[in-house]
Amino acid sequence: MKVVNYKDVLPVVMSNETVKNVAGRVMIGKQDGAKNFCMRVFEMGKNGYTPRHTHDWEHEVFVHTGTGEVLIEDHWHPLSEGSAIFIPANIEHQFKNTSDKTFTFVCLIPSGAPEL
Amino acid sequence: MKVVNYKDVLPVVMSNETVKNVAGRVMIGKQDGAKNFCMRVFEMGKNGYTPRHTHDWEHEVFVHTGTGEVLIEDHWHPLSEGSAIFIPANIEHQFKNTSDKTFTFVCLIPSGAPEL
């Protein structure tokens, strides 16, 4: 079992040509004995975005703070606190922050996919 | 794919001798094509609690609003916004609200378990 606040976990900062101003944390994963799916938390600063990509596993996402948008195939959807997003496998997607406030979301993936 | 805010989904209100003042929603499940795991959102009012029980599937939980406590085996752990909780299969557990504010959490379960 595990009880931990994401603010108490050191993040992995991601910034390169495909991802900007993103900090990620594995909150619950293989190391904790979670065999079926993995919980990550991502924080995105101003003008931040994740890669525009596709892969053969799904995402289940919940927006905790801030506002953003998600691209799913060719359409951008507005997101706010409390939004839930299902992105099936093999669908192109990208997340971006649309305000000055930190955009924080929980993103779950099935076991077997890279945890971060 | 699916993009929806939990506030726009009608909840199932739960109140009987084992659960008090809880409203639950399936946000992402079998009906959406989610094959591996299921996302639910629970809101708990003042003095609310979930059943004290055990079952043969795990929980991965993220606290969105409010404060509460979770019993895992014989110990109560304080929870606040941003807490992540992993409860393995077959471990006794219970959630309760500890303030006047709505305690809202996301709770994920593997496919095959009852969605709500």
C-alpha cells in the first residue's frame, strides 16, 4: 500500500524539441506492486505542452488544476478542473496549457507501457 | 475517445447502512471502450464514508478536493488535495470525509471489477 502527495515526490523535468515545461511523476507503478495500470501526475507550466504523438496504449486522464486543451486526432478540446479524458490506443494526441496557472493532470496507462 | 467534466455527469447517490453521503460516477469504462481499467469519481459530503470492506481487486486513488482519511488495514492515513493512494487487492479499506467541504477523489479499478 502507499499514501503520498504528489507535491512530496521529486518530479522528472521534461523539456526538449517535442515537450516543453512539463514535470512528471510516477505516483503508483510496478515498484509499488501495481500490476494492471500505472498512475502518473504531470504539471505543466505556462506555454507548456506534451509531444504530439501516438502509441499502442490508451490514456485515462483527469484534470486536477488549471486549464488546457487536448488534441485528439484533428480536434482541440478545452479542459478545466474535473475534466476526464479517454484517449484510445493509436490515436494522435497532445496536451497544452492555455493559461498562466499550472495545469496539473493525472494520466493513467496500462502496465507494459513506459511508466514515464 | 471521450472528454467530459464530472460535474456534467449525473451521479449515483449512495446511502445505506454501509455507505453515507457519497455520489459516484463512472467517468471512463467498458461503455467507452476502456478495456484495461475504469475511472470513477466520488464526491463525499459532510460526515460521509465508504464501506469498510475488502475485495480481490486493487484501487488507485487521487484526491481532487477536500480532506479526508483512508483506513488501510488497521491504520488511518490523512488525505489532502493531491494525495495518491494505492490499495492492493484483498486489503481492508475505508474512506471518510473529515471536513465540511466536499471530499472528491478519483478511484480507478481494473476491468472485470464492478464499475460502480
